[in-house]
Amino acid sequence: MPDTVEGRDAVDLLERSRSAVEPQLRAAVASLPAPVRRVAGYHFGWERADGTEATGSAGKAVRPALVLAACRALGGDPQQAVRAAAAVELVHNFTLLHDDVIDEDPTRRHRPTAWSVFGVPDAIVTGDAMSALALGLLAGDRHRASAAASVRLSACVIELCAGQQADCALEERPPHEVTLDECLAMATAKTGALLGCACALGALYAGAGAEEVAAMDAFGREAGLAFQFIDDLIGIWGDPERTGKPAGADLAARKKSLPVVAALSSGTAAGAELAELYRGSMDAAAIRRAADAVERAGGRDWAQLQAGDRMSRAVGELSRAVPDLAAAEDLLSLAEFVTRRNR
Amino acid sequence: MPDTVEGRDAVDLLERSRSAVEPQLRAAVASLPAPVRRVAGYHFGWERADGTEATGSAGKAVRPALVLAACRALGGDPQQAVRAAAAVELVHNFTLLHDDVIDEDPTRRHRPTAWSVFGVPDAIVTGDAMSALALGLLAGDRHRASAAASVRLSACVIELCAGQQADCALEERPPHEVTLDECLAMATAKTGALLGCACALGALYAGAGAEEVAAMDAFGREAGLAFQFIDDLIGIWGDPERTGKPAGADLAARKKSLPVVAALSSGTAAGAELAELYRGSMDAAAIRRAADAVERAGGRDWAQLQAGDRMSRAVGELSRAVPDLAAAEDLLSLAEFVTRRNR
């Protein structure tokens, strides 16, 4: 797949999507009651904790770009799908707000998380309000896909909730009891669901039929899983200079990421060694040994292969939705981008 | 207003509404992914913590009864509004789940709260899922009021969030800095909004015009405020035998309820005495003295008068929506019921 499509690479595409969607997103957030709006504005990076304007980034906004690109790929007018794109980005950010509360994460996008600045109650109610705002935005759209898109986004939120629940439940269980199937199901719900929904909404807004919508959904899900495999590899072997996280961050936290669970369930001596390391606390030496053990147990190669396999499946699904793949260049470019990113 | 309407009092009406709505509500909850469904089933009192069936009450379900009664009062078929009634009850219960997390309340309906049984993460994601379920239920309804009702319910959820945020913010401020206007605005958002929305949804499902919908909304809001005044009076002078709470529970918690804030801002010696009491911890003697101070400062009489005034306004709004009040007997009966209840 080419890195550059007609001179516009994925970074340009993301930039143009952000420009198209951000006014709608800001207008929606501006409609929230003041104290809730302020927490949301901080979370998006538009405001500092004291309420003054900030110029921080609100994230890459891959999901709204997928909505617009999916709409365009199926012959729709992306301008008409801007509300849907904003709704998807609101849902993504509502889950981040609540996940940060649940995981007690202190930082997000290199800034203190909203709950650590405004307190847990404000972060919970702001997430609640952003979720309702997203669904109301879609329901109130005059586009004829509005009702179907609302139902689809509602189902996606429920799946995201189940994914977050599964993530918490898996983290509390002993590593050797966690199966790869459970990890994959969790990643599908937590990561694949919203990327799939973004593509499905784009298809709905293009007036696509049920089969095309389902294929677009599957494309987004598979790309999302490919992304998750890469993200998990970066969590172990990512370059701290590029990721902004210490080396082996996921191992330090004894996370049950996909390569780790693959290694633990490999039945190899290296897998047993990893299990033993995961019983203790992880100093720098233990992290290095654990990374080595995951690799020797085959977890690294497997995850790399799986990422490629999921991308192939994604392309297969996309070709079902859009037989002329030339029309889907932007989608391919976005899928490529999220699966080779180094943040 | 008669206690009994054609031989059916409000208790019967509530019972019949519950029977009409509960199958839809249970089917909706049953559609949730298993772990989230279990927390929801526990919260509704349908299941014990171990997942076995329970026969507990899921609450009085006043809000769904208001949806059906408002629909009937405006000539609609309440059967068609059952989904909307279930959606409103889901929203009510999602806010209870999250409020219990935020307030760290240990009990709800005489049972341990969901977060205290399943943990905070499960309670947060289950509330999130129930909120999305409610909005998806409305968006997916084939009734022509579906889109307008979804938009209305979404706006209501946002208002409820702002109300909960305001409640937390007020509780953290020094008592003498809290104004009655702020307390009333908070009660309107936290309690009035959903009762108003329930009535508005019933009106929308009856095919009513914008003015009737607005009047129904205002009826529900005013009745909700009347309810809040009575609830606050019960929080101070309620009979522990009937309420199941110790006498003066709200004073023990130094809550800034409406009669308390009225007393604190009365400029009377009794108000100053109450302010002084609220600075210390509240033993039984202090609670008795505080209740006496609220009464002498005029907080009790004022709240009682306000409750009556709000009920009058509610009836006035109702007569704007339904000129022949005979058709609105059920709504009046429900409003009466919630404002004289002794739980």
C-alpha cells in the first residue's frame, strides 16, 4: 500500500478531517452546561485547568477520519457525515475519561487526566454527558441514516463498556488463567468495536446497504485488532524516545497484553520463566528478562504475524464493501497509519 | 384532589404501569453483555449478588408511570409508549448507579449498592451501558416520535449530569456561601428534569404539539420540585419507622437541603445558630437542636409552602397541556402520590 495517496498521506488526511469535524465537535461541547463543558474542554486539550484557552492537540482523531473516508469510499458526501464523525469522537473521548477514572491513570496525552485535575465526580458526570451528547447529536441529525446510526452507536457504546469491564476483570485474574481467546475478545470489544462503528456509520451515511455496512464494520474491527497487536508490541519494545513511555512499560505494569498472554500460554520454558517473573515486582533487570522471555516464547513473532494477518483480513473486508479498492485509498491509508504508528 | 380515581389509586396505577413496562425493561437489560447485565440485574433488584433470581422491588417506577399517563392524557395509546417508559426508567437507574459511586453511598433500596458489591469499575461501565441502552431503545423505536424523543432524553441526561455536578459542588462549599437560587437550580436539574422529560416523552408519543409538550414538561418539573421540598422535609422530620432512616438523617450528614439553606440565609438568630451547629459534628442532641433551629428560622414552613406552591404551578401547567383536567386524573394522582409519600 502506498504511503502517499495522490500526494496526500494519512497525516494530511487526518489534518483535513480534523479541520472538517472540529467546528462541529467544539459547537457540541460548547452546548454543554458550564461546569461540565469546562471538564470536557480540558480533556480535549482546548483549555487549561484554569479555563484559559490552550492550543494542545485533542489527539489524532483517527475515528472521525474513518467515518468521513468510509462515507466517501461508498460514494457518499463526507460533508453530510460530519455530525456522525463528531459523535464518534465524543464517544471515544467519553470512554477515555471514564477509563482514566477506572484505571486511576494520572496522565493522558502528556497532561494530567481530567479526574486528577477536577476530581472523580466531575470526570464521571462529564463522561456521562458526552456520551448522551454524542447519541443526541446523531438522533437529532436530519439525515435519513440518523436513526440507524444512533442505534449502531448505542450498541457500540455497550460493547465498549463490556470491553472495559473485561479488561478490568482480566487484569485481576492470575496470568496463567487468562486465555488468548479472552484477550482477543476483550481487544475486539474495547478497540475494534469503535473503529468498526466509525466505518459502519460512514457507510450508513453514504446510504449503503446492510452487507456493505457489515463489511465496512468488519474492516474497521480487523484494522482495530491489527492496531492493538502493534500497540502491544510497542508497549514492550517501543522506543522510549518515540513513545514517550519508559521501555517495557506494559511489562513494568505486568499487563496481560496479547504477546504476553501468547507467551504465557505457549507451553515453553520461556513462557514458564515469564510467568515466574510476573509473580514478582518488575525492576529494570526483570523487565529486560521478561521482554526476552516473551520473544523466546514466540510472543513477539506471533503478534507481528497476527498484526499482518488482521490487516490482510481488513483489506479483504474492505474489498467486499468497495470492490474498486482505488475508491478506498483513504481508508487503506488510515489503516496503514494506525498500524505502523510509533507514538 | 381525590386519593382514589375511579377506584384506582396511585398505588394501583403504579402497579399497572410496572406490569406494562417491566417486560420491555427486562428484555432490554437482558440484551446487555453478561457481566454488565448481571450488575444491572442486581441493581434493579431482580438478582442477588450471586446471580440467583431475587424478588425484590426495583423501586416505585414513578417515571415510567408518568410517561404512560401523559401519553394517555393527551389522547395517545400508552401501549405505544412502553419503550419510551422503559428508556426513562433505564436513565433514572443509570444515574442512581453513578450517583452511588460518586457519593460513596453504601445502601440503596435497603440493599448494598452495586459498586459496593461489584466494585467501582463495574458500576461505572454498567451505568454507561444502561444510558446508551436507553437512548438506543428510543432511537430504534419505529414510532414517529422516536427521533424527537431521543433528542429530548439526551438533553435530559445532560441536565441530570449538570445537576449531579452542582450537587457535589454545593456540598463542598461552606454553608453560608450557598444561595437558595443555587439549591433550587440544582434540584430542578437533578430531580425536576427527569420527571419533566418523562411527561414530555409521553406527550411526544401522543403526537402532541410543541406547546403541549412544553407544558407537560413544566408540569413534571414543578411536580418534581414539590417532591424535592417534601423529600427534604422528610430528611429532617420524617418518621424513622416509615422512612427506614434515622431521624434527622440529612442534618446528621450536614446536607444543604432546601429547608436548611432557607434557614441559613434567613438572617435570623436561629439561622446563625444552625450555621454554628453545622460547623461541628452532629450528635443526637445537635441534630435535635438543628431541626429546631431550621423550624424557628422559618425553613420548615417555607419548604411546606413552597411544596404547595409548586404543586399549584404543576396543576396550572397541566391544565395548559390538558384543558379538560378529567383526562389528566392519573397524572394528578401520581403527582399527589410523590408529594405525600412517607418512604
